[in-house]
Amino acid sequence: ALPDHEKGVSFMEQILEILENDSRVTPEQIAVMLDKDPAAVAAAINAYEKDKTIVGYKTLINWEKTMKEYVTAFIELKVTPQFGEGFDKIARKIYQHDCVKSVYLMSGGFDLAVFIEGRTLKEVSLFVSEKLAPMDSVISTATHFVLKKYKDSGVVFSTGSEDERRMITL
């Protein structure tokens, strides 16, 4: 067999891809999948956690199947980068807020993509109008509310087969 690096995917990448798809897989299970020593897999995972290659483990939940009410919004921000700091300083100020789930530097028509969660549309709107928009570096915002999740982090939430009814438009 070819060495892993010659197959195009390294041992490290194989472990990370397996964990990314299912963080519950044990080092022993990964070792069987990759035909490697379980101690080597466990050591590699430990090293990836220490050097922040693996930054966390997360369970993906379909909240529509629960009683929890919440709103997700995607906010486009146009900002003026800080001298000597680029976009990092403004991004740090934004991601400090608990309701902010993700912040990305983007190419194209806006600079930062911010994903937030709140209990209501009003709560999200107040966050945008009272916290984001007034920031010195923010030039403009555009808020988009998520109406339904079909797929998130590679996981399909709804195939449509459970409920084939069409929405009635008035």
C-alpha cells in the first residue's frame, strides 16, 4: 500500500475528517478504521487539542424538534478596518457577545459575516441597532433572518419527505 502522504490525505487529515463527521468516535474506533495503533491515534488527537487544531467538540441539534424558541440571523457588515489591526480588532469586539455564534471575514460586497442567535426577532434587532450599528468602524449592516435550516455543518435537517405539504400563499 502507498504511504498516507502519497495517497493525498495524511494520517492527521484522516483523523480530523473522521472526528469532524462524528466527534463521538473513539480513538480505538478510529484506529480500526485507519488500521493504526490506538495509542498513536489517541496521542495525535491529544496533540491536535493542545495545539488548537481541534478547537472544540459540538453536538448539532435540530431545535425545531423541541419546544425551544429562538431566532438565527445572518448579518452582513461593511466596516472600516483599523490601522495596524485590519479587521481583527472589530471582529474581536463583535465575537465577545454571547449571542454571536460565528464571525467570518468575507470577500465580495461586505466585510464581515456575523451569525447570531436570540430569543426573538426584537432581541436580534436590538442587538444589531444598539450594539453593532453604532460601533465606530461599522459603515452599514444588512440583517437576514433564517426561516428554516435544511442543512447545517454537513448534516441534513429536513428532506421534505416528512411533510410534503406546500405552504399556502394568500
